[in-house]
Amino acid sequence: MKRVSCSTQPLMQNIKMKIFSKKINQGKKYKRKCIFNVTRYTLHVTRKGQAALSLVFLIGGIALLVSVTLAVIAISFLNSTFAFQSANRAYANATSGAQDALLKLARNDAFSDTVGYAVPKGCSANCATVVVTQVTPGIQVEIVSTATVFASTRKIKVVAAIDPNNGEVTVSSWSGLEL
């Protein structure tokens, strides 16, 4: 195995010195600051790089912590924005369902649908389900429109009065219901 010296002496003299120092100092720790390698490069044993390496790890950890924190904040901001938009869409869909029911009542004052129908018709996602109940037939009607967009659900309750003489529909109350 080829050994590399820490000194500037010629290689053969240095090897002799090492062998001699091994015979004299057997079992004792050597005070030399040199690591012996099989390469031709000298590696010095010093503690100067330990502080720098610790500092690099500390700065890297702080940078990683800051970047993860920013990523979490960005994701939560995007989720809250997305939830706000889907809630607004659900409210708009529920409103359109209630207005559609009022339109159907204006055309036919006896209109009633206790099972519920979808607005727009045939819709399976992002639409409103409207239930029209005749509280007092031909006089008072209750409309409940529920819309769900992704995870946001909004419900609107409308109470309307129908004039029995001319069939005019008048909204008595319009309110959003808590789910």
C-alpha cells in the first residue's frame, strides 16, 4: 500500500522515518497531523472545516425550512381562493335555480315539484336542485334551491305569494339557509 507523506522530504526518507517512529512509539498515539491514503494527494487532519460544514448545514436547514413554509402558505392560499370561488359559483347556481322556479310559477301558478328538479335540465354536476312546495295552493309557495360546486354547498329559500286574481308572483322573502 502506497502511503503519502505530510512533509516535504523525499518519499523514501519519510517512509524510513515512519517505520522508525513506529518501532519507538508502539502503542502510543502519534501526534502527526496527516492521514495516509493510497492516492498521491495529501489530506491534512485539521478541524478548520468542521465549523464551515456545520454552518453550511445550518444555513441549508434554514433555507429548507423557509421554502417549505412558503410552499405551505402558497398552497393554503390557493385552496382558500379555490374554495371562495366554488362557494360563489354554488351561490350563483342556487340563485339561478330559485329564479327559474319563480319563472315557472309566473307561467303556471299551480306549479309544484316536491321531489326536486335540476337547473339546468339534465345537469349532473355543478347545478342546482330546486324543490317547489305549494304551502297554500295558489296563494303561497316555498322554493328551496340547493347547489353544490365541488365541496361548497349553498341553499336559498324563497317564499312567494301568488295573486289569485291575476296570477302575479311576488317574492315575500329571499334568504340563504345555513347548512
